[in-house]
Amino acid sequence: MTGIPAPAPAADGTPPQDPRPDDEGTTPPDDEQEQPREARAAQRELVAHTPGFIFDEATSIGGSLVGGAQHGVSGGVARDVFMGRTEIHNYGPAASAAHASGQIPEAQLKALAAVFVDGPAFAAALERLREERVLVLAGAHASGRHAAALMLLHRLGAPAVHSLSAETSPAELGSRLTAPGGHVLRDLPLSRNRPLRDTHLYAARDQLRKVDGYLVVTVENSPFLLGTRPAAWVPPDTAAVLRAHVAVLRGADAEDLLALPPVRDFLARGAHRPAEAAEFAKVLAGYDGGEDAAARLADFGQAAVEQQCQQWLSDPDASLRDKAFLISLAVFDRAPYVLAAELADKLFVHFQRLQHPEQPPEVPVFGLAAATRLDRARATGEVRAEETEWGPVPQFTAYFRKEGTARVLLTEVWTGHPSARPALVAWLRELARDGRPVVRTRAAAATALLARADLPSAVALLIDGWAVSKSFGPRVTAANALTLAQLLDAPAVLRLLTQWCTDTHWARRWTAIRAFGLLAPLRPGLAAPALSALAARARAGDSSPAEAGNLVESTALLLSVGVRRGEMLAELERLLHHDTAPVRALALGAFVRACDNAEEGALVEWYADTGMYEAGSARDLATLWRTALGDRAHTRRALDALQTWVHVAARRADVAQALELLLPALVVTADDHKRLRHELHTLRAPDGGPRPPVADRLLGLLAHAADPRPTDPSRS
């Protein structure tokens, strides 16, 4: 045993406070020892180390960060390329299929038809689609509305069903419906600036009549359906879904299987999502009457997990060390086993101090083998490649065998065993100070789960203490925790972030600003509210230079949201006309920061793939570029960002073409011409070599451009 000195308990016997409390800073530090990392790096770190079950539970994960930026290049497609006021018809191999439509395989439709259950609203929706040709199907998340849309078109007898790109805007619906048969647009993203209007549907209907087609658009229940009358989708009965799947998988004895006690228990637990019923059907179809098959049925579902977690924590025969390991494994589920084991002993120390404050904590140096500990925890492990800053490294990774165990266990210990909270809080605060990014991020993820279960306590005991810290690291942990809590739909988090954006405490403002920047790429539907909150803070006009920089960094992250980039460009362009200088500076600074990025999926690639083909996006981007280049406070950074685009163009032909088409829209005055000519002439390759050939082509375009008008002396 190793003895660990313990702080003396309080006079009332309560456990001592953390010996290294987070330092609260009432004023911003003049010179932080740990300089803030740029926001994109923090964003990558958050996504890389957040446990998968957080993202699995999130109701909407998209954008370029998690969902993956969708970039495709194809040739021979006639497209309208919009550059400011210039309209160019582009033919050839560099044209990009930004709004590609693909035919859904007939085999996939037939397989779905074999197990699909209509549900109470299906017949009425089918009749409306037959009469109106276009139907908006609105329903809750994961309610099976996309499957219903496919089956509506299949039942109509459509010869083919085409899936439209989610990046199709409501105004473009009519122009995308060029083929006969069925069309489905899955989960159309809507917002205040991107509503679906009745006029959009009228235009689509006119086009569908011409090509003899039908369209179903699926959306979540939304207030941005203006003048439209969506068909409400209600999922079918769970028993009916289960019966349909089992009948296909097993055939004649389906009814006998449905009568089994574990199946009755599954159905008695209330309505299940169609996908969950389908998964249970697969387990049921494998039932052969044996004990193992019966155990698999009994173990399926949330109830079994909840019961197991309750038994673990309430078992009087289980040691504190065993329970500490279970909790640590829940925090580090699907992370290296050594982290769960090492940090479990730290939690064990906190538990001992809480339960036996009069005794010094003792941790056994040696104990059970890893395989034995994992087996007792109903977990397993395997060697996997873990990403590090030096590249992938093989690590023995541990995880619970049953999905959902980690989140249920953490929720149970927080809400069902409040006496354990002081130790758990002290431990999580200790993890948040760890030097390893994965440990800090897992502490934030665990706190997000606790916040979903009990937000006031999580904020009071953990998040707010981190948020008001003078140190950079705890504030990042607070921002990460709030970001992930919102992904888990914890109540009131969005309202909290909005209030903190204008809080009197500078550190709370910093935390909320950073959280909004992290959140929007993960939940694209929140990009517009995030920008509104950030602009409201800028509008106050009393931000320190550090806070102004944080606002710019976080706002720039909003332009990493794939399907919302056009909308965000429009919003930033609108802010250029604001009567408050800090708001205009925020718009320009964020735009330039987003442009100065050459990573995969960056704004420059999106523009070449998609934005240049959208009239509004191309116009807004050209306006922002031209304004930033001509604004004295942003000219140098804008020219640096333009260099980044030229360097990307040197290795990507589609970006080079986009830049060549954009350039004329940036030259309005003689100063514009002189500035760009000098920058391109003095440009060098990233390694210091001669300027790339694409820069020479751009110089040639400038030389042949029409003479720009003289510079307005009043222009800043």
C-alpha cells in the first residue's frame, strides 16, 4: 500500500475542498503564461477526444468537422458561375457537382419495402403527394420520416427515386428537378434566413408537372415553414415494426418469437425508435431457444443497462476501488485502458477521503490483471491505433460491451448517489488540469452528461468554476462542457450561453464566445443564433483586444459549417452595413480569418466546389473580399489570406479557376488594381521559391482587365 497525505477535514466532518481550486479572475490577466491556442486547433481536439456516445446521442451532427465535408468534382455539366456581378457559363472537367443528385438503388428500395410499416399518417400523406406532386413531411428526429419519404415515392410507382443534395437551398428546388420519377430531399436545413416558403413549393410543382415527377422533402418540426402545410409524420407502432422485420428474417415462426417474455418486456417499455426496433429484431431473429440466445434478448435495451448500473453502485459487497474503476471506465470508454486504470485510483483516493476522512488514503501498488477487471465490469479491450500529435500509436483500448453503459452509469452516480458528488467533483476538477488533451476533453464530456441530468448542480459545482478561471485551460474545459451539453440537448444551455455572452465577468464572456464557435460546426442549425449572440457582444463596443480576438476566432468557425456557409456569408455581408464599427470589424475579421485556412474542407475549397455556383454566395463573398482588402485595418491580413488561396490554387485546378473568375470582382478602383498587382508580383512559394504559375496567370488577368475607376478619396 502507498499512503497519500490527505487534507484535514472541516470541523463539521465534510470532506475538504480541492487543494488546488480553480483560480477565479475578476479582471483579465495582463499577460497569461499559457497563450490561447487558435480556435481551429481547439475544435479539432474536442472532436478527436470526445467519446463516440456523445456524438451518437446528438440529434444533429453535421458540417465539415464531424459529418465530413462533401466535395466532388465532375465534368461536362453546364453550370452558372457567379462572381460578384459577373455571370459565366462554365463547361468542362473543372465544373463541380455541388448539388449532385443520385438515383437510389432499386434493391435498396425493395428491401425497405419488405419491412416498412405504414404508420397512421401514411395513407393521407400518399394521397396528398399523388394530388400535389410535392409534399413536405415533418416529424421528430429518428422517427423514420426518411424511410417514409422513400416508400411514398415507391408506392406511387415512380420508375426511379433520386436523392437530392442537402445543400440544395429552398430557392433552388425547382431547378434541381430535371428527371422524371421520384425525388427526395432529406432533412432540408431551415432557419430564419433560409425558410421554406409556399412559393418555393409552387415553383417545384410546376417543374414536376413538366417532367412527370414527384418530390418529398423531409424536415424536423420547424417554425421556418412559411405558408406551407406539412404532412405530420407519426412513427408506426413498435410491435408492428418488430413483427415486419422478424417476419422477413425468420418467416413462419415470427408470432411465436413475438410471444417470448423478453419481447413482451421490450414492448412494454414504451415506444421505441424504428431503428431500435429493427436492431432488436436482428437479435430476436437469432434466437434458437438456448440460454445464450435468451440472455442476449434479456440484455437488450436501456432497461437492462440501467438495472446493471444500479446494481453495481448499490452493491454493498463491491469495494470502493471497484466502483471507482467502473466510473473511470465510463469517463474513458473507448480510450486507452491505462488512462481508466490510472485515473480510477485517483478517484478511489477521493472516495476514501470522503468516506474515511480520519484515515490516510491507501492505494494498492499491484492488483488484478486488466482482463479480470474488464470482465468484472462487463467490458472488453482490443489494441487500436490512437491518434496523437506524432501520428497513430497502438494502444490497448477498453470499452463496455453494452452500448449506453457509460452514459447511464455516469448519470446514475450523479443523480442516484448524491453523497458521492464531492469526490466526483474534486476528481473531475483534477482531470481538467491534466496535461493530456484526451483527459481534459473526457472531463468536459463527463460534465456535459452530468449537466443533462442536473444542469444547475453541474454549473454551480463544476462549469462556472472553470468558466471564471483566470487560466486559459479551465475556461476551455468549461466551453467544451457547455458545447457537448448542448449537443446532448441539455435544457437551457443555449439561453445560458446567450446570457454569458454579455455577462459582467470577462471570463464568462470568453467561455460563452468560445462555446458558440465550437458548437455551430457541430450543430449547424445553431449557426445563426450563435452569430447573433456574438454580434450582440461586439455591439457593446467595450471588448478588450483579447476578447475581440476571441470573438473573431469564434465567428470564423461559423464559416466551417458546410451547408450553412452561404447563409453565414450573407449574414456577415449584412453586418458590413451595421452602424457600429466593432460589428463591422467583427464581420471582416472573421471572414479574413476563415479565408486564411488551407486545411481540407476550408472555405476556399467550399467556394470552388459550391459557393461560386450560387449567385448569392458568390456575390456576398466578393463583397466581403473587396471590403476587407480595401479596409486599412484588415488589408494586410486580407492579403495574407489571398496568398493562402493562391497557394491552394497552385495545387488544385478547380480553385485556380475559381480564383481567376473571382479576381475581376475584386478590382473596382485603381488602388485595388495596384494593391493586388503588387501582392501577386511579390508572392513567393511557401518554401521561398519563385511564385507559382497561377500567380502569373492572375497577373495576366489584371493586365488585361478594364481600367478601374479612380480611387474615391473618401474611401478608407
